[in-house]
Amino acid sequence: METLRVVSPLRIGSITLVPIARAAIRSDRGAAGCWIGAFTEPYAIVVRDADGMRALGPDSSEMALDVLIEITPNLGAILSGL
């Protein structure tokens, strides 16, 4: 199971950063028993500044903001409130 979630936006002067994290839970069962693990990792960051809004991946590559809004719960509402 995987999901994207918005982390608390951070405002630095006239720039607002909205981090997006990927959270996942993994489990498996085998002859030796069962295991379960959970983790979060950076997925993207939305930058709002004088030039507008843009989404960047963890490697600083451009991402499609409209696609990120579609796949991340509540992101559209959060961005419209900035």
C-alpha cells in the first residue's frame, strides 16, 4: 500500500515550499515467518514564488504540477489556499 501526502507547508520570506512525501507499508509471508515495514521518503516539492508555482522531484527535475495535484489528496485545496 502506498500513498502520497502533503507535509506542512513552509514559508520563507516570499517563497512557500510544500513538501510531498510518499508513505508505504510493505509486508510478506514466507516459510520463516512474516514481516511488515513502513517508510516515508521525499517524493516532490511544490515551490510557490514570484514566478508562480512549480513542482520539483527529489533530484530537482521538473514535474507536472497538474498530475501531482491529481494523485496527491488535498494538494489542490492546500495550493489554492496559499
